Amino acid sequence: MTKPSRRSGPQGISPRPTEDEVLLATTGERPDAHKHSDPWRVLRIMGEVVEGFDSLAEVHEAVTIFGSARTPATDPMYAKAVEVARLLARAGCQVITGGGPGIMEAGNLGAREGGTLSIGLNIELPFEQGLNAYVDRGIEFRYFFVRKLMFVKYSSAFVVFPGGFGTLDEMFEALTLIQTDKVKDFPVVLIGASYWKGLIDWLKDTVAAEGKIALRDLNMMLVTDDAEECVRHVMAARTKRAEPSRGG
């Protein structure tokens, strides 16, 4: 499987700017340039949010699977992602991914094999990666922050496979929301104990040791190599959410 290019185009052609890039660009010679364009861009952002809400309105108890787009089908983690997604599907969970190649493709494949709705939330990149062949319902987003909203709003858990900056970004956003009580009973499962060991050790021995987080915050994550343990953890949280509130 070829790795999607994100930096250079064919024959040295520069990639076209994305909507995120245009939105975040400095104003250059005219400090007031965005004063004329940004109010109209808000309408496009609003339309993208409405489209996402409308397309995913009936999605419930979905689990989002994150991981590297660069993971080839020959990698053991690809097969593990297929297995996890298939087990989640058979347990009654819909599956969401970023819709691209690698681990995302594996998640969508496992969802389809398990007989559940396979969802892909794709993002506009300088060179389009496109939706993988196993997505049943795909949505294209121009803005990363709108896409990230959809991941959290329509997911009841995150399963995180080895990945890079994008994977870490999604994972830490979820952990921040959990830590600040913005979301509750929201499992975050890290698959690949050896891959995540260095990060977990750093969080424990440096970040928590210096008081930047509480040691108990590490309990927000389950680290495992066992697909069945992952699914049990996700389903236990679903059961807890379904329990009647004790607050009366």
C-alpha cells in the first residue's frame, strides 16, 4: 500500500491550499483582509457542521478507531484493527474512522465484516487521500475542528492504534475532555503496549511526577494488546451509561 503524500505533488507541483490553511493564514500586506472574507467563511463552517449533524443524526453507540494512515496491510496492527472493529460490530457498535488508508481502512473493513455501519469522516488535504473502499457512509470535511467535533459527538469510545501527530491529537483531546468532565464514561483504549510504553512512562515519571497531571489521570486510558479486552472495556462503559442515575 502506498503512503499518501502530504508534502509534495507530482513533478514538483505545489499542493493547493486547503480551507484550513486559508483560514489560518496570516493576512500579509493587508491587516484587514480577513475582515471581508472571514464573516462569509463562518457560513461555510456553519454549513459543514449542519451537514455533519444531519448525516450522523441516527448514529449511536459508535466507536472511533484512530491510527496511522501509513500502516500497510501487512502490518500486524492492520490485522488487529480489523479484529477489533469486527468484534465491536458484533457487540452492536457502529464504527467510525477518518476514512483514509492504513488503520482507518482496517477499521472500516472490520466494521463491514462485522455487519455494522462503517463510517468514514474524511478531511481535505493538499493531495486528496480519498475514502477507502470499505466506507458505507462517508462525509468530506474542509475543517479539522469540525471533523474533530463529529468524532467526539457521535462516539462513545476511542480505540487508538499506533499513529503519529494526528492520532495523538485526537487521543489527547479526548483525554482533556474526560479530565475536565466534559464527557463521562468515555473509554480510551490504546492498542499496542510496546508502542505506547514510552509515552505512558513519560506521563507517569515526568508529567505526573512534576504535578502537571494527577497520577490517577493515567487511569483514563486502558493499554492492551488484547482485542477482546478492548471490547469488554468499551461495553462495560456502555452498560454503566445505561444505568439509571442515582441522583434521583
